Amino acid sequence: MRGTALTSARVIIRQHGQIIRETNVAPGPFIIDDLFDTSYNGDLNVEIIEADGTSSEFTVPFAAVPESMRPGLSNYSATIGQTTQYDNDWFGEATYQQGINNNLTLNLGARTADNYLALLGGGVVAGHWGALGLNATYSNARVERGERKQGWRLGASYSRTFQPTNTTLTLAGYRHSTAGYRDMTDVLGVRDVLDDGRQWDSYSHQQRNQFTLLINQNMGRYGALYFSGSASDYYGDKQKDSQFQFGYTNNWKQVSYGLSWSRQKNTYHQTYDDPTLPDSALAGSNTVLRGDVVSLNVSFPLGSSPKSPQLNTVYTQRSGDQAGHTIQTGLSGVMGRDNTFSYALAANQDSNYGDTSWNANVQQRGSLATLSAGYAHAHDYRQYSAGVRGGLVAHKGGVTLGPYLSDTFALVHAEGAEGAMVRHGQGSRINSSGYAIVPALSAFRDNSIRIDPQGLPSYTELLETEKHVVPYAGAMLYVSFDTRFGQAILIQSELEDGNPIPLGAAVSSEQERDIGVVGQGEQVYARVQEQQGALLIRWGDDDKHTCVISYDITSEDKTQDLIQLKAPCRNSSPILHLSEAP
């Protein structure tokens, strides 16, 4: 998601009229790349609210990749809640997917609100030629003045990565086959006009056809190209919409650079109640927004360290409704062991405002939430901002908080490992219950999840520190790490006949739990939970290859990370009689 702000601004992203992301951005070009994965098709409407209260909008083409499922697997979701607009209307939604075989996935869905019902049915056909998604949606709604509308929307989407050129193509086309089809947000918006007399704006009202094309081409050392475009037409007198974006990015040694061009022609429909019109009609008007944007950006590090700050310079030229140019220079970077703290400083000059604006932003990702703060200053305004973002997962072990949650994530469990950092977990640490969240995973790819032993309590030992997972899209994975906890002891020992204990012999507790191993130099390492007891040493399958060590640490200093003792390993009877060992 790329755009340009003239001042320190608030950015609101909507899909089908619903807010899916809000954030603060610095003056100049910005990129938002942490949107949650969504299976919904539909362009993203971006509203930029400047520091002086003025606002601008543009549309970003979006099409979801057809999602297939393996045979026998299913995926379902259910949602109920209230809209943040439209008088807090209640609504409900449910979806279900079923993998039939390796080539076919069936999809069902329903959405309902007061006097509104939409039903969806379709499927995904996948093969060596790519993935093709087909669906049909029926809607039945009460709209203006009690009038009832019903209609169909037919949809198709296609996606494929072409090898060996590594070209990713996503193609989606819609057709509203009848003028009576309505999205839920459009229905609620019209009712809001009638009930409260407020004005309502829509980009999707009575859309007839929409065509979307997204192409990404990776050219290796020659850089990467991307193109996105969409075109729509409508019933009634609303003009056609079109949006196009084209860009190129590459690196030369440590210098990154990019060039982009975009063109927008958007028409949004404004509906309002006019008492001079008959009861069966509402008044409406269309506003057309046009503009081209060309942007050149260059960035390079100020040093050779991986955490050296980056110097960024961006020049943007605009034509159309917001004609002018912008020059921005900034410094950004990360700090902390897992890059959990980020900062950005920038100076921005825009030809429409004349003066220079300054801004600073910081963000800290923690194990429980992500905190952000910002400050912006120009001759006619000062702006302060702060934000908190987080996620919550309820599971059989309790409730775990995290910095945020994407569509595909993992719940990590390591009993007794409180305080240990989860590498690549974006600031997550194991909590007092032994859980942590890895907020984002890449679907259908190998993901490494690793716990850093540094920071572990002295009474806990990780038996494994890394696991690899390959999740399905939309999955929540449970990843468990084996631990051993108790007081660490190191016993210098030998057999009764003076021979050494075999290297690698297993060490068990009286409860027959594996708690240690015999190392070099006849040193027996174990973690014990009792102040005194016996350890069974075993290096074979029969009692002739076992012995027992008695230990007592009641008088030892428990603040030590490792208590060292000396004791013989005596011949043992079977483990069931271990408590009788001398």
C-alpha cells in the first residue's frame, strides 16, 4: 500500500466500506505493508486526513488469490458484532471451505443484518495451469422507503506464478448481473441517510462490472517490476473508475532505489435525503477525483553494521486535483536485540504549503503489545499521536497476549521458560504460564521458530531450541518445546569397582523421568526437584548395566546455578525399588 501525505497525517483504509486499518504517517510518500491477509476481493479505499483537517482519497486495486485446501481439510469462521458506522447495526457472517480433492475446493458463505441477507456459493479449481476461483452471491435487502431489492453478483479470479520467469499474475473480474444487487454496507449507508439525515459516500454503490489485474515480476539482480490496475463501471449516471500503478525497484551495492507512477480517476457517490423529492427517492451526486503521481526514492545505510540507520530521500511530483511536488529527507533505523525498537526522523517540504515540516516517530514491539508515538511540527500546527496495538489468543492453557495477530500465526509453549525471547517473534517472550505468540508466519513456506536460551530462569533448561513449521493459510499453530526444570547438579562419580561410568548413560529420577546424562570425566549432570533422593544411571537393557547415586543438597547454597557434589554410583536393584537404595 503506497501513498503520499502532505503533512503528518492519519491514514484510514477501508474495504467494502469497513475500516480494516488506521495508522499515522509522516509527510511524504508512505508504505503500509502489514495489512492482515484477507480472502475478500474488493479494492481498498484509502483516506488521508491531513494535520489541517483536509482530506483526500484514492483507491488501490486488490484481488485475493484463490485459496485451495487439501482433500479432507475444512476451514470455517463465524462473526457477530456491530458496525462502527451506520448507527451500530448488528450483523453476522459465516464462511465454510471444504477440500474435495487435490483439484477442487468448495466455498459457502452467508452475511446477514436487519432486513438484509447475502448467500455465497462457489469453488476453486486448481491445476498445473494455476488456480481459478468462481463464485456467485445472491442478496436480498430492504432499501429506500421500504423498497426491496434482490440480485446476483458473479465473480471469477485467477492466479498463477509462471516459471522460470517467476512472474506472479493475479486476475479478478466481477459482474453485477442485475441492478438489484446490494452490498451490506451500501444498504446500511442508505438507511443511515433516511434515519438520521446524514450524507453518505460510496465507491461501490450499484457497481456493474469490475476488472482487476495485478502483476509482479522478479528479475533477480535486475530488480523487480510491479503493476496493478482496475476499471469499474456502474448503473445509473455514475462515471467509470480507473486506477493504475506501475513501479520498479532495485539495489546497487548498498543503495536501494525505486521509481513509481500512478494514475487515479475515482467517482464517489454521495447520497442524501431531499424532502422535496417523492418518498420513494433519494437525492444523490457524483464527485470525480483525478490525478497522476510520479515518485523517485533513494536510500542507503550510514555505516556497515546491519543496524546502521538508513538515509532516505524521496521526490514526488503530482498533477491533477492536488498538483504540486514534495521533497522528503529522513533517517530511520532499528535498535534492540530482535530489532523491536524502530525510529524515524524526517523533514518534508511541499510546494502547496511553502514551509518545512518536521516529524519524529518511534515504535516499540513488546511481548504484550506494540506501542507507537509521534510528533509533527510546522509553522501553523503541532501534532502529537500515540497508539497501542495488540492481539489476544484464548486457548486451553489460558489467555495469551501478543504484539498483534496476522491471519497465520503460532502459539508457542515452553513450560517453565518464563522470560525467554522467541526469536523472529517480533518482541514476544514466554510468559509466566509458559506461552508466547509468534504473530505472523508465511503460509505454505518453511518457518523457523526458535527460543533464545539466554534469559531463561536458572531452574529451567530447554531440551530443544528450534522447530520448523509449514502452515496452511489462515492456520493457528500450536508449537511445543520440551523443557527440563529443577536445581542443576553436577556429581563427580564412579562405579563401586572404580571403573568409570559409560559416557552418555541416561540419568532418571525416582519417578522414572529422564532428567540428565553422564558426560565426560565421569561427571553426572541432572536437574532435580527434590532436596534429596536417588538418581538411576542406566547404560544397558538389564539391571547389570545400572547403578544408583544418592544425593543430598539440603545444606547447599541454592542460589548457585550449578551445585557440584561427589558421590559413588552403587549397584542397583530394579527401578521399582530405587527408594530403598542406600
